[in-house]
Amino acid sequence: MREKLFILIVLVLVCCSVVSGQAFASRNSSPAAVGQTCKVDQLTEDDSPGQQTGFFRKMRTNVFSYLQQNVPFISRVYIGMGYRSASNPDTTGESDCSNLVNAITRNSLIGTDYDFAPNGISSQDLRENCQYVSLWDLKPGDLIFFSKGRKHNIIYHVGVITKVLFGTVHFVHASSNYGVVETVSGSETWRHYWGKKLHSFGRWKPDVFVKKSDA
């Protein structure tokens, strides 16, 4: 199972690279399009959430661009898998929500210069590995957190953002009732359940990524 998943993920990444290269060449044929494409790479400290450094901005043009490109495709590999608590989908073919997010993020960096090493695995741990990001700055690869409790402060569920379009959020997550699915904000399940549990959005802190040459 693990070998098949790895081969499938690598094939997806190769296809993504080809498509991305063609799109890049097309975008660079227009000066106006180049300005729009480079906006993410030109973020300043005021443009990005949390306390930023020159190191973060350098990471943003590498690690985060990889995630934005690859997460939407890598996440498709897992849709349809069953739910199982404390299971790694790459080894068991089943997953819980936090293991799924870790697997998608980790495999989205295959073939890059970076490894992924979060501090902890639970949904609460992953929230602490992220900095706050607003709905209007969300990108593929960012995370969405859900909470419960009287004070709405217990993080119990997490998903990974795959698409954002005009404020509508698409995210992949492992539901205990339905397995690995993609949910869209504004859908029936969102209105009746997930929207009421929404806690926050997060973007990985730079220190969860390690450049292989520095390891």
C-alpha cells in the first residue's frame, strides 16, 4: 500500500511540475500577468500574518509556493479513504484528521529541498505549529481548525485548504462519519455542522520546515 501511494504521489508531482512550467511560461509572456504572479513573492512584513523575518519571506517563495502548487493535487490521492483514529494513511490506507494533514503536507514536498517536521501530531498540536491567517489571505496548504466546548477553545478537528475562490473555502479532511472527503464552505454540511464549529485558519510556522542541506 505504501509503495503504491508513493508511486502515485510522485506521478502526480511530475504532472504538476509539467503543467506549472507551461503555466509559468504563459504568464511571463504578459508584463501585467507577471506582476500578479509575483505578488506572493513580494510580501512584506505588513502583508503576512504574525511576526515575519527575512528568513520567512525567503521560505515563503519556496516552501509555501510548493504547498500552494502541490497540495490540491496530492490531497486527491487520499479522498475516499476510510477513517481510523491514530492511523497514518501512507501505511494503513486509513486516516484520522491530523495524520491526514501531516501526510498531505509531507508528500507535497517530495522532490523539493525541504522536509516537514511538526512538533506534535494532534489537532491542538498542529494549531500551535501555525500562525493565524485571515480568510482573505488563505492559500492552498493552509489549515482550517474546528473547536468544541463551552468556551469554543478545544481544537478537535483539522483540515487542509485545497482551494479558495471569492471567500468560498474548499478543504480536505478525515471525517469520522464519512472518511476522507472534500468539504466546501456554504454547503449543507457546512451550514448545519462545520460552519458552527469553525475556530480559525492557520499557516505553518517556518520552523516546521527544514531545508535538507541544513539538516
